[in-house]
Amino acid sequence: MSSSISDILSCCFGSFYFVCLVFFLMAWFFFCRNLDMEAANFLWFSLKKSITGIMFGLTISDKFFTVYSVTGSSMHPTFTTSNGSFPAFLKGDIVLVERFWDDKLSHGDVITFKSPTDHKKEFVKRLIALPGDWMQCPNSHDIVKIPEGHCWVEGDNRSSSLDSRHFGPIPLGLVRGRVTHIIWPLKRISKVERKAVMNRVYRT
């Protein structure tokens, strides 16, 4: 399971930016009382540009990438985890998630997706099979075909993972992004490796 830091900190950062905005407006007001009109206009123009730049940067970052704090043990040992609360989440792995993935998904990628049973929750799992693949179910001789527009996901720690073995193939429309790197803690900064399980997957 994953917890979006953008969700965890949205209220904090939202309040932070609001307080900063109020502070700068007050500072501008009191400071500009002693400036001539040309200097005051220049400062106001600079402030508006800075605010616009911050909002544009936040919009671009949310569209193309985001960061997640990994919770739960379903992806152990690939990720270390935290309990998801602030600031305790800093003790676990924080990962970079590529939003603009489109058709870049491959067998063995680690992805984030909305739970098919509760869209308020997001999971982090490994992509095992893609649309059209024939796949042998874990601990079984059964062979299933992955429907078009769906994929099969599993946690690296299968003994403690709620995944496609429980809710079946998930629609690709629920996929939120592809995990590319661990970016925290500093000692664990690294690229997330692709680990395909091809001994169970048969491509058509």
C-alpha cells in the first residue's frame, strides 16, 4: 500500500503557502509605504511572478510525477516501510512515481494504482502480466488469460499482500504511475529495478 505525500502534506503545504502569501502581502504593504510608486510597482510585479511560478511548478509536478511514502509490508524487501503518519513516514522509503507512463509499462515494473474495491486507497505492487498474456496462477496449475485493458499485479512479499490473487486483474485505467526511484532515505537512493516473473507468463 502507498500513501501519497502530496495528500499527506497537501493541507500543510496549502496552509504554508497561504501563510507565506499573507506574510509577503503584509510585508509588501508596510515596506512599500516608504517607497516611491515605481519601486512599489516593481516589487508587486515580482511578487505576482513568484506566486505564478510556484503554482505553475506545482501543477506541472503533479501532472508528470509525484512522490509516495510506501506503507505496509507487501513490497518487502524491495521497500522498507513506515506507518504512514507524519513525520514517521520519513523513516520509510519515499519513492518517485512517473505519472506520464502511457504505454511504457513492462513486465516487472513497480506501479501505483487505485484499489479496485476502494478508489480512495492506492497500492504499490509489481506488474506481473499485461493484456493478452497467459499466466499461471501462483501455487496452482491454472492458466488464465489477462483481458484486454487489464493487468495482473502482485506484491513482492506474497505472504502479506492484497493483490490480483484476491481481486483479479485490474483495469489499466486504475494505474496512477510507475515507480522509478527511491529518493529517501539518503542511504537508499537508487533506481527501482524491473523484475519480470516470466516463468509464469506466456505471451501470445
